[in-house]
Amino acid sequence: MKRVCSLICVAAAFVVATFLSASPPTDAQTLPQPRTLTAEQAAFDVRLAKRTLAELHPALTKYATQAEIDVAFARFEARGSAARSASEMYLAATELAAAIRCGHTWTNTYNQNGAVKAALLEAQNKLPFEMVLVDSRWLVIASATPSIKAGDEVLTINGATADEIVKRMMPYLRADGSSDGKRLIQLSHDRPATSMMDLVWPLLSPPEGGRYALRIRRANGEVASLEAPAMTFAARKAVFAEQAKGERSEQWALSIDGDVATMTLPTFAFWNSKFDWKQWLEASFAKLRERNVKHLVIDIRANEGGDGAINRELLSYLLAKEFTWPATQAISAYERAPYILAKHLDTWDYSFFDRTGNVEKLGDRRFLIKPKNGASNTVVPKPETFRGKTYFLVGAENSSATFQLAYLVKRSGVATLVGQRTGGNLRGLNGGELAWVTLPNSGVAIDIPLLASNPVEPQPDASIDPDVVVMRSFDARASRRDLEMETAMRMIATQRAK
């Protein structure tokens, strides 16, 4: 089974216009492929992608108007039909998926055809360093070339400034509705998945003669113009290994210092893991009681989502009383997926394609999924819950199950949210059941959510604002300061002083 990176349930008007009206790039680098696409092959792939999205996606117009979707489809038809390589089809499909403005509709790297995936991941067109976008500035956090150091600021890449790069990349970045913070974080190298600056940017602005032209500002303020060699992922990773640069761990961790505990939860995605998260939570909260911990900081900033059941279990250790949140409806676009489409689809559970007996037709190509027995939007506290003060560190990465967690935490008032606005969207997420369609001629694959979770009462196009906003700072990140954690610790000190 292919690896599935999609998760359970992941700006303004000018961005919509950019999505739908920007002209196709002419500088896309052709990925190595066994053959090029003919006009007929490209046209078939385009028709298949359009029909699959139109007939199976449950929420094409949740965040965009039908007119905007029509324009996006027309643009994809023109751009995709003109594609003569898999890379050109990949860019066209990535732009189309992003135009739907659904965080679970995307050209998931790991679900691509083998040749396409190899070309994306193995091409020698990657930047020879890793960087993060902080306050509209690029900060180098690790470098595999001697001419660039961690702490340097990248002013331009192939002549493009940070603002120009963001403008060109926005049409290819996925998020739910207006959650632009989620889009921007995909450009950085400190997130779990591959940065889009390694996947899309080399196709839009490839290295010339195997080298990138750069302007760099050193930590001492000196500005230098230089060229740096493009690398493969493997080569860059090998250099980092020699530098003993560790990869970010996704293991859960608990640390206790006096009456303060920090619980770090980098992922909820344990599909193929033997990790017993229920047992871990039980043991951890028992330890908090034994050590008489009064203050708990739960860090989910790096966590995009995963198993939504973890939300309920975690909340049950924090609540003082039973908590119920507003109901949602699960919507599908079909009762049975047409065979002509299903034969091009893959997923981890093929029962997703046949909902016979489990749906109620609503009209307008919508079907209501009948609630399963035992389904509930209520959490009951554990017999012994944590009675101290709790803080959640949150940010734009929280766009799926962890968006839902932030929503539940804020609505219940069980903890204080500290950080930046989350990803996700109050209009509901699309996900839970997903499939990906592989376009047979190009090998390009598009992830498609098969369920939409819609609130019964209409909600705004917005995500979750933290209770305490912490503005990210270039200088603080360069100094390796953790502003969100510092803020939580100051709040704890104030609480102790009362």
C-alpha cells in the first residue's frame, strides 16, 4: 500500500484572484520521464482529473464559488492539455487542487506514480540549504554548502525576493479557505513533510547550469552575491548527517521540572505504528498526579493531525465536567463511485467507494452519511483528571485533527491557547475518508477527500485564534529562542505569584 500522508479531518481575495488568473509559468523544468505526453494522452488525463473531482469531491464550493471553480477547471484544461511532460502536468494539477482551497485536496508527493515521485524527490535541483520563512524573511537554519551558514538571511533566489517568491508560490499551496498561515508554512523546511520550495520552486525557477544565484545577508549585516550548487535530497541529507544535524523527532515526550510539565505531541498519525497512545496518555497523567504537577504545557505546534480519536482521549484527562460541542454532518458526493473512475483510484479501504444503504440523498449531488451507532459529540471526564492549569502551544500547522483539538479546547475553556492562528477552518474540514486518482499517462496523482464535515449552523471562513497571540520574530528564531514557550512560562510565573 502506498504511504498516505493525508490526515483525518489542513487568502484574502487577492490570493483567490492569483489562484485563478495567474498565467502558466514558462520556465518549468522537465522532470526525467520515460516518455513525453502526446496531446491525446494529456487530454485524457485532464478529462479524468476534472470528472473525478467533479463527481467525487464532496465540497468543491465550500470555500470558492461555483464560478471560481469553473474558471479553475478551465485554466487546468488549457494548461494540462498543453502539458508534454509529467512535471508540467504536476504543476497544472497542483494548481488546480490548491484552487479548491481544501487542505486535503493536493498532489501528495508520496502517492505519485513511481517515476513521478522519483523525479520529484531525486532530481538534482534542490536548494543546498534549509530555510524558514519568518516575518516575510528567509532564515537559513542549516546549510550543506560552505558559502552559506545557518543564521544567514536569503535576500533573493534567482533574482526573486521573498515577497516575489511567496506571490509565485501561493497558487500551489494547500489550505482550508482563508488559512493563509497554513499555506505559508509549507514553504519552510522545519515542517514534517517536504517543503514546497524543494518540490515546486525548482520547476518554476530551476537552477541555471546546476547552480542557484543568491544574495545573502550575513549575521553581521554584510551582503554577498554568490552561486551555490543545486543538490539532491540524498546529497543534502548526507552532508547534514556528517554535521550531526538531527532530524526532528515525531515521538511523544513528557518532561517534568518541579511543578511544571511539558508534553510534546508532534503527530497524531499512527496508522502503521505499534505505538499505544492511550497507554502513553494514561501513564503520563498518572505521573503528573504522582509528581503533584500544577502547570502543564502541551506543545502541538508541529502537529498537522492524524487520528481524531486522540482529541477525545486527551480532553477526557483535562475536563472537569462533561463537554458537548455542536453537531456536524458528514456529506458525500455519491452513493457508489462510478467504475470508470474507481479503476483509477487507490485508497486504504475500498468500502469507501460503495455507500449503499448508508446514505440519505439530499439533492444537489449531496448525500448525508447516516451516523454510526455510538457516534457522539460528547466527552466525559476521566475519574481522575488533571486539576492544574493547562496551556496549549498552537500555530498554523494545526489544520486537521489538531485544528479540531484547538477548536474543542477553546470552546470548552479547558486550557489557554498560546501562539499563532491555526490552520483548518470553522466551516468544517474535508477528510476522514480519502482516495487518490492517478492520471494514467502522466502518472500524476491527486488526493481527494471523500467526506465533508459540515457544521449544522453556518460558520465563517476562519480558523482558531489563540487566547494569547505570540508574534513570530526573525531575530528570535535566528537566536533559537522559543517565544511561545517563553510566553507560557511567564504566564506560569504570574500564576504562581498569585
